[in-house]
Amino acid sequence: MIGFEYARASNVADAVSQMAASPAAKFIAGGTNLVDLMKVHVERPTKLIDISKLPLDKVEETGGGLRIGALVRNTDLAYHPLVETRYPMLSSAIMAGASQQLRNMASVGGNLLQRTRCAYFYDLTTACNKREPGAGCAAIDGHNRMNAILGTSDACIAVHPSDMCVALAVLEASVHVTGPRGERVIALTDFHRLPGDTPQRDTNLEADELITAVEVPPQGFSTNYTYLKIRDRLSYAFALVSVAVGLELNGSKIKEARFALGGVAHKPWRNAAAEASLSGQSASEAAFAEAADIVLRDAKGFGHNTFKIDLARRAIVRALSQAARGTPQSQSSKKIA
């Protein structure tokens, strides 16, 4: 049993002030990841600061895009009319993740901050640099089927588990945060970190900062998009590989291409060179295969997960093809289009 203090924040400034006074505290909203980690003693906060009643639960239009409050529930965001019509890739990615019950509780800010589901991170009897810096990484020589093939280091091969964040990477979202030093905005692509030699740090959010909103710009790729998630089970499973795609077409030619991978790295994975290779190209399987090769040329397997390299290659081609045809992956039937 973990003993901890509990307090409810009355406003954003109060939440930040309470965190500054208790460095070992954690913010809690839906708690769908934090509570699990506390149950297995991976997280042991001395205090929980409840932010669930703060006025950060609105989706608002701003400058042609959307500002999404950090406390908007995943279900509410997925079914929001503006998201469904203008950012259907984001809606699809959210619907691909977790169960309905979890989506009803999970918040946008919490989704950004969820921690890896690497089995060794959850197992206190094994070595994990993410959980205990300097302990080693049991996954590298262990059962690593779910682990990373891109952006790994000698210290960590964990993957980021979010579906929502993969879509947000393609949409080039930004994260609004506030803390004792004031407010700042972090590009989603810079928000999550690669493990390097500090795998215990998942993000560039400081420990005393609070996420207040996520902003997405006007370009939503509402016609030519998809979110393809390959997993062991058709539902309630984390991605082996996922691909979010947004294309802007001019006839059969690609005017702009953006795509990101999930389930393969410590953060949603985009490759600017691969995207650039598609600009001006005909939307063809050959062009998509070339882009996939660019993404995966530095991929590295660790035994049990080496199959992911070829799986990712085929998933990229399939997802780009879906988006080009305007036949996005269904999240209700789960049958791959």
C-alpha cells in the first residue's frame, strides 16, 4: 500500500503552486495510466494533485484550427463534430486505442504523458533504466517483441504506446504548458524524447509544468487520410506498428505527404526525407515502397522484434495506399482495407 496525500486544485495557478511545493507529487485527471503504475509500485508519488475539475475541458476554434483543452476526454474528442469532420484521422486514431471505458476516463493531457507498456518497465524484479537509471535494460536481450526498432539506444528500447499522439504528429500539433516560469508552447514533434542516455525522461515537459491544451492547425487532411493499426488482437491491444497518414493530392500527384509511425520508437516517428520523397510523385505503390525504405533504412531489430521492420514497411505502403484512395481504415470493423 502506497501512502500519499491528496489535494484538489482550485485553478491552474493553484495546481502549479501545489506542484512547486511538492516536487514528488503527480497531477491526476483520469488516472488510467498513473493508477496502474501506482498499483505495481512503479510510480510512488507522495501527493496526488487532482486537476480533473479545472476548466480545461473545451474544444474551441482558433485561427482556423482547434484548441483542445488538456482535460477533454478521449471519447468526447473522438466524437466532437469539428474533429470528426475536419480532423477524422485524429478521431480514428483515438477510436483505435483502448476500450470505451478507458476512453471515457482518459484525458488528452494524460494521453500525451502515458508511459511505455514495456513489460520490463512494469516488472520491479528486472533491470530497467527508465524505471531506475543505471540499472540496465533487460529488454535488449530479453523478450522484446513489442519493443522499438527506431531511435533506440544502448540504455532503452521502449516504445511510446499512444495512438492519439501518432495522429497529432502528422497534424503538426503543439502542446501548451504552464509552470512557475510562465507559459510556453512545445511542438508535438519536440514534446516526446528519444531515450538516449536519459530514458527516464519521456518528454521535454518539466516536472513542475502542467499541460493546459493541445492546438492543431487548420490542415486536417479530411479527405485523404488513414490510421492503420496492426496488433495481435483486433481490439484492446497496443500497436505492433501503426501508421497515420495525411495526403494532399492534385489529381493523381502528391502535393503534400505526412505520415508517422507508432509502436516502433520512444516517440511518434516521422521522417522528413521520406515525406519529401513523395512530393510531386504519382500516388503509386512504387513511390510508397521507396518512402518506406527511407524510413526504415536505420531500423534495428533485437531478435524477437526484428519482424517489425518488414511489418512496418508493408504497413506504410498499405496506409499510404488507403489514404491515396480516400478509403481510410475503419475502426469499427477492424478489417484492413
